[in-house]
Amino acid sequence: MPAVPAVSGAAVTGRPVRLGVLGCADIAVRRVLPALAGVPGVRLTAVASRDGARAARVTGVFGGDPVEGYGALLARPDVDAVYVPLPAALHAPWVERALAAGKHVLAEKPLTTRVADTVRLVASARAAGLVLRENVMFVHHPRHHLVRRLLREGAIGEPRALIAAFAIPPRPADDIRYRPELGGGALLDVGSYPLRAARFLLGDGLGVVGATLRTDGARGVDVSGTALLAGPGGVTAQVYFGMEHHYTSRYEVVGSAGRLTVDRAFTPPADLPTTVVVERPDGTERLELEPFDQCAGTVGAFVRAVAAGAGTTGDAIVRQAELIADVHRSAGREARPAPRPARDAAEGEDR
């Protein structure tokens, strides 16, 4: 069985964190709610949908009360925290309403589609003493923490360059990633992974040197791109991403005395062991890790923060938003807010 991080009961209240879910999106039903069942210290209280029957179908599988309407869920006093799996363009208004209702928030990435909105929400969470987290799962996997430790210990000498990629095959024509009004596009979706990996492994001193984005004119969204980053001491990071590729999920760090390689870097199956490959002049070493459910890892980290009253990780969220905006600018595409969705809310669409 994959490892699941231990979570104590809510330290402040002496009971489990009571979680509500705003929407029945695919990622919630397929990944987060199944993982939630294996995380101690949290209880699914309610699931909201614009369609009450849809909410009832989901709670029939995972538990909790079905609620018709997101606002109705936020008004419930028996909900301490909410998970927001809505399309990216809908995050800012609903995260803002959740914070105003006094709820801790775990939102799918990106937190918003504009830096200014991200900064505002982080400030609101801090002022209210609420936890606000962006659901970036892979950074909770022990494999990447092992890589970061190996880099600190000089396992490959001085890091010189990182090459990272996350790319997926074309999605169905109606996928929300192709809808600009819902915050679609490759950079905000798959591009955020290699950019976050560069920051996680090389630090926040990276700046964008150059970038490209290829836009599908018929759909009005970027479908692939690359970026070159540079940091202190001349270290560089080259990333590529896209939604029209053979599936690719990997990174490597080249140092002055070796190389570290990680395959299936960003979405490893929860039930499979993972590997870090270390190449040096004296040979190659394969470091094996036990299976780990990184979805349960990110939910567990959020629950622990809520239980401990730990506050938000706002600096990391804002820096990621700034880096994505810098890639937009370098590619000659000034980041703009997504057009307003045709309806107040959309849900249940594949993320």
C-alpha cells in the first residue's frame, strides 16, 4: 500500500477538520476524494454542486451531505475548510468568498489567473489567520525531497543546469484546457509543473531569460511553450510543456560532478515504487523509494496546517504566479485575466 502521512486530529478544536468541496470536477472525484478517505484527521462534511442530484451522486460514493449551490455550502457552520476544484478562472471569486466566510482553502492550481488576484487573496488569508494552499501535489512526494537533499549534500557537485518537461497528448475538443474563458492553456496547466520543479530544486532566485508560447488560433489558448531561466552563480533551468505531445514527465539536474534523473516526475501512480538515478564518473546508482500517494500527501499537509493554525504559504504561491506572468511577458503575451465565464460557475469538467 502507498504510504500516507499521519495527521493528528485538529489541535485547536480537538476534532477532525470538517471539509467541504465546491464542485464535482473530475480531479475531485477521480483523485482527491478517494485520497481523502485515507487521510486521518479530516472528515468530508459536504459536497456542493449547481446540480443537487450530481452532488448526491458524489456523496453517495464518498460520504458527506449533498448541497445545491456553492454559496449554501460556504454558509454552513459545520464546515471548517473547503477544497476548490473549479476551473482556474473561477478560483478568485470563490476563494475570496470562502475566505470571507471564514473557511480555510485548498484550491487547485493555479490559485488564480492574475498575479494581482493572487496577492489580494494571500493578503486576505493572512489578515484572517486562515490557511490558503495551492494544490501542487508533486512537491509533497518524498522523492523530490530526496533530490533536494542530495543536491545540498553535493552528490553531483555544483548544480549547473536543470532540464524539466511536462507534456501530455491532445485532449478531447471540449476539454476546459482549450477554453480561454475558463483559464485554459498549457502554461497555466502543465507548464506550472516544470516551473515549480525549477523553483523547488534551485531556489527562488531564478529569473526568466526567454520564453516562447505557441497558440492555437482557433481555440485562443497556448498549447505548448518553453522557457529559459537563470539564477545566481549561472545555474540555468530549461523547461518545456505542452498539450500536443507524447506524454513526458521528467527532469534532470546536471552538476559539475554528476547528474540526477527523475522519470514520471510529476504524476507517479500512488501504488508504484519510484526511483532517483544518480550518475557519477565512478558509476550509476538507482535509489528506490516506496510507493507514496502524493495526493494524500498534499491533502494531509493542508489538514495538518489547518489543525495547527499554521497560516498560509503565501510567498510560494505569489512567487509561482509571478514566474508564470514573467513567462507570459517574455513570450510577448502579457498575462491578462481570463474572460468572464458565461455562467456564474462551471463544474464537473475534466481538469
